[in-house]
Amino acid sequence: MYCITIGTGRCGTLTVAKIFSSQSRLQTNATHEGYLLPWAFDAASFDAYAEWIEGRSAHPVHCDAGFYLLPYAEALMAFRGLVVVVERPRAEVVASYER
């Protein structure tokens, strides 16, 4: 099984990944450490990602997080597993980049 966390940068995906990684039965990739997908949806790339995540570990659950997964949200939900969407008000995200 997998758990995917999706959100824009600076919205909390890294925090969620860190929470998941503190659990002994989960293997987690922190944001930007996983299998990077092209921004424009590409079925072949998604299939390769699905194979990668299925073969990732012997842990019962594998977690991945990143904004680059946004274009693949529908495909991920159909794949099997859990998709967590992290949302933060737009003004807060923009302000965090301006610091």
C-alpha cells in the first residue's frame, strides 16, 4: 500500500512526510527525494512511478510527498492507496516564498 501527500510547495507536505517517517511501519520519501515525474501528465512516466513505488520496500506502507504529483492526483487515486492533499491559503504560500 502507499500513501501519497500532494500539495504546493510550502504548504506542509514535508511536515506530513516527517510525521509519516516517524512511524516504524512506514517508509517515507521526504519531498523532492522520490521519483520525480514530469509536470505535464505522462502515462508512461506514471506507470514507471507506480512500478517504482510498488517495489520500493518491504515495509507495509510506503509514503511519498511532493508538489510534482499534483498533475497525477486522479491517476494516483485510481491506482490504490491513500492520497492526502495538503492545502494552505494562497496568500500564506506566496508570503512564505517572499521571505
